[in-house]
Amino acid sequence: MRLFAIKALGLGVLAASLASAANFSFQGSLTRDDEVQLFTFSVGSTSTVTLRTWSYAGGVNAAGTTIARGGFDPILALFNSSGLLVGQNDDGNSNVPADPATGETFDTYLQSSLTPGTYTVSVMQFDNFASGQTLSGGFVNTGNPTFTSVFGCSNGRFCDVDSTNRTAAWAFDVLGVDTATVPPSGVPEPATVSMMIAGLGILVLFGKRRYAAARR
């Protein structure tokens, strides 16, 4: 799985750690139809939060990046801190543009008024819906890596219901939250990796100085 995240408005990593309502944009791709990409986000006060995908029809995301059309038909499912399903969305209808090639409004738009807390949202391929009312219940097509082949497109993967070939790409915005991250199993942002490497370098240097001082 490939993914990267950008905090809209171009704030740095340190600023992103501060609690203030902001928008976050993520991009990446799945490796199989039944794969599910998770994100966590937090709100410090009761807030209207918008979750929105861009990959089916394309467009310009909250970070100002132009997203190409052609990604798979996405679903979003939102869970609270207890893992209970808050809401699930398949199509955005009038809230998202139609794909210029298929004419379908298959990107998602899920808006909820949320109380303070930490939430998890999943991005997955239609029709891999959440199985039941909890995150621990999993998703209905888990273990079926090419389940969209039943829709009949020629490449047999990431097909939409119109039998149209799609790609594995997704693009996703989290709007109006304090923080938004990929869980530890995900791939960190390049800026985060650089900070980690720099931090390790400082620790190594400090350790060497302490070792040299102890030998004097």
C-alpha cells in the first residue's frame, strides 16, 4: 500500500501537532480489492466534520492538489472511540462531481456533528461495507481480494458496478478536525521520517558524548 498525507494550508509538522480545527488531505493506493485503509482523527469540541473522497471523479482536494480521475468507487465508514459505527457512506450524489467518463457521482461525502473524542474512518472499495455495527466486526469482503471481478470489467480488479476498469488509487480529505493521522501500521509522511532520522542522530551523538565523558 502506498500513501502520503498533507495538512491543508501548508503548516509544518510541529504546527500540525497543535490542536486547532484544520483540514487534512491523504492520497495513496490499495493493493487488492478487499484492502481497507484506516485513519484516526480527533476533535476537541463538538464539531461538524466532513469526510470526502476525490479519486473517482478527480478534482482539487483541500490541500490544493489536483487529483486525477479514474480511482475506484470508494466507501467511507466512521467509528467512534469505542469502535461503534457512527455512519457509512457510498455515494456523495449532489455533493460531489460526476466522473466525466462514466457520468457517475461515486465519490463519497459523509458529514457528521461529532462530540469531542477520537474517531476512526475507513476507506474501502465498493461494496466492501463494514460488517455489522463495530470496527472489530470487520468488512464484508475481507479475504476476497478480487471481489469486484463480478462486475465484469476486463482487468478483473477495482471494477465499478458499470463494468468500468478503475485504478487502485484513492484520495481522501478530513475537514474541520484538530488532528488526523494514519495509524502506526501506516506509512509516515516523508517530513515525519526526516524528523525521526534527525532525532535518532541527536540521540546517537548525545550517547557518544556521554560515553566519551565517562572514559575521561
